[in-house]
Amino acid sequence: NAGVTQTPKFRVLKTGQSMTLLCAQDMNHEYMYWYRQDPGMGLRLIHYSVGEGTTAKGEVPDGYNVSRLKKQNFLLGLESAAPSQTSVYFCASQQVTSTDTQYFGPGTRLTVL
Amino acid sequence: GDSVTQMEGPVTLSEEAFLTINCTYTATGYPSLFWYVQYPGEGLQLLLKATKADDKGSNKGFEATYRKETTSFHLEKGSVQVSDSAVYFCALPSNSSASKIIFGSGTRLSIRP
């Protein structure tokens, strides 16, 4: 049982390049989330999904797109990376019946030059 | 809207010192309250929770009591260890669907041997 995994762990992009971050969970959770973590700002929700085939915007969605084609996977895309998107990205998942515990992946550190 | 405010860090203590990290919240009703911990290089994980007023959550020697009258959920530990060095996040569920969680900005704790 691997829990929540994220790939890649690190990535450096040039401004304007695109990339996709992959999140996978093996706990059969319905809900999945993408956050970014910046110094002094805690975690901010980018997008989330309440089930396969559904996505919704969070607090800071601009410049990102997501897809949930399979229940276990939640992809975060950057179509044209900007330096302001330099951050650590975390994926999380949660049971529908739970009101508290989100399970987090180890994070992806992204630098945009 | 609902929000969480926690003391700013960093907090540096010597081993075996007493720890308090303050957290206050603003919320509609009486939501569950959580403390999450993020160890270096890892994602967040739930440390403890309390689901109603006067409840005390505890785990790994940490405690926090849900105080309705002061809208607080301060984290305490009687004797910290070097291994407690981490970032601590106070959090509560968003008053919306999809089980979203509102996180505080995090408090970095460093313990000196």
C-alpha cells in the first residue's frame, strides 16, 4: 500500500515550457486535491476533484489545468510555466465518508527559470 | 469566511523544553479542528484532531484542547525532542462541499540538541 505518490520529485522548467505532474493513490479515495506551498503562505488549494471525470477550481487555479480520467490518478498541468509558479506542489486524497484526514503525497519541487 | 490563525515562526527550543504553538480560528458553528505536521522533505500528515468543544486530541506526546469560549486549539508538548523538528499546521474543514480543509500558514519548529 503506497498511499499517495507523486512524480516527478523535482523539476526545473524554463518560462513558457509545459509539464504535467502526476498524482496516484491506491486507497480508493473519491476526493483528490492539488495544493501549492509557498514560504509564509501555508497551503493553497489549486484544483480538486470529487470523483472520476470531475474537477473544480480551488483558491488559486489560474495557469493550471487538471484531469481525473481514472479514479486513482489526478494530473496537474502547466501549459506555459511562469516564474510565479515556482513552488512545492502537494497532492492529497480523502475518503468521502471522512471529514478530516487528507493523505498527502511527498511533494514535487518545481522551479521555473 | 472560515479561517485559521497560528503563531508565526520560526520557533527554536532546546531539547526537553515545553512547547506551545498558538492557534485560533473563526468558523460558523463548531467544526472539527486538526493539527497536521510536515517533517522535512515530506508531505503533511495528521497529527491529532478534536471533533467537539472541550475535546482533547493527543498523539506522540502532543496535545491540543478544543476551546469554544476562546476559539482556540493550541498545540502543546511537555518535553520536545530533536525529532519533533518540523512545520506544524492548524486546520479546520471548510464550510463547503468536497471536504476541503483550510490550513493555517504553518509554524516551523526547530529543536536544538
